[in-house]
Amino acid sequence: MSREIGTLAKLKTGLKAKVRAIPSASAGTYLDIHVATLERTRLERELKAVNERKNRLEKVIEALQNKIDRMDTARLGGNGRKAQRRVDAGIKRPVKTIVQDY
């Protein structure tokens, strides 16, 4: 019976002294590691979302460019080269001049 009491006494002193597995000085380090891990995970998800949005926008831009090219080609009656030159130059339609002598 005296052994049990001696063991209990040792446990109580351990609890009173607050003996723990993690030293109190490095407890902040574990918190910093946890916070940094959460931040890294959040940023990885954000990067994935940004890349998906970028891909969607590129597809929409490409589709719009194809539509513009088709419309410009149809407007000129099938001659795509002139249409491309006008798009590059920023001219919508060639200017026609009429000479009028009175």
C-alpha cells in the first residue's frame, strides 16, 4: 500500500511542476509552423484558381478573335489578307475620295 502512495505522490509533483512533452520555449515555434503550413495551403489553392481563370480568359479571347476574323473576312467578301492588314493598321474601311471639278 505504501508503494501506491509513493507513486501517487510522484505524479502529483509532476503535475504541480507542469512537466510537459513540449518545452514551453519552443511552443511558439510549433504554432508558427502550423500557421505557415495553413498559409502555404491557402496560397496553393489561390494559385490553382488564378491559373484556371487565366485559362478560361485566354479561351474567351481566342474565341472572340476568331469571331472578329470571320466577321472581317465576310465583310470583305472572302479576302482575309486585306482584312488582317486593316486590323493591324487600325483602319476600319478604306477612305474613298472623289474629285469634283466645277
